[in-house]
Amino acid sequence: MKKSPGIIEKDFKRPWGGFIKFIDNKPCTVKILYIKKGESLSLQYHKLRAEFWYVISGKIRVTIGKNFNKLKKIILRGGQFISVPKKFLHRIEGLTSAEVLEISAGKVKESDEIRIEDKYGRKSPK
């Protein structure tokens, strides 16, 4: 995929799909996540940022909660959205192929991605 004006990064090498990043740390980061059907992001949390997800197309299952014992599963379809506060556990699963607008408010650092579960065996960045 070729870069276009306004796009600062593209990464489609993730096991769950990929993303296009539009803005980075000014004072938010904006991406479109492309989730493959049957794939999922890590169950994770962030200390430094909150996230907002808007489903552009497709159907996803969001797992979200303040702690591991209070996780809820919510189905979202195109046009629906959810906010993920800082320090909340969260994960997206693709029930169909899906496109999700992700807006991260706060400092986005790879070391702030604290993985709890990952079906691909990935560990938290150091």
C-alpha cells in the first residue's frame, strides 16, 4: 500500500490485520485499524492514554473492564463507538472483517502497551 498525503504510517504486518496512522502525539494519535475476521488484538491496557473506537464497517466484539474479573463483552457494528479509559483492559475481536477508527488521547508509547493475553504469543514491549 502506497503512502498518501496525511498518512504518516501504514502497517499491515500484524497477525490481526493492520492500520493506517494519520496523526501521532499532536495531542492525539489517529489510526484506522483493519481487523481480519476471526482475529483479535491483545487483551491490554495503557497507563498514559485513553482510546476511542468508532466502527466504520464490519462487526467487532469489544472486551473491556476495569480489571480481569469485571470484563464485559460488547458487540459493535458500523456507526457504533466506545470509549476506553486509561488503565482499562480492552481488546477488539473481528467477528467480520472490520475497519475501526481509533483515536488515542494522551502519550502514545510502545512501552505503554501492557499485554495481559495475546493469542499470537506476543509479549509486552519493553
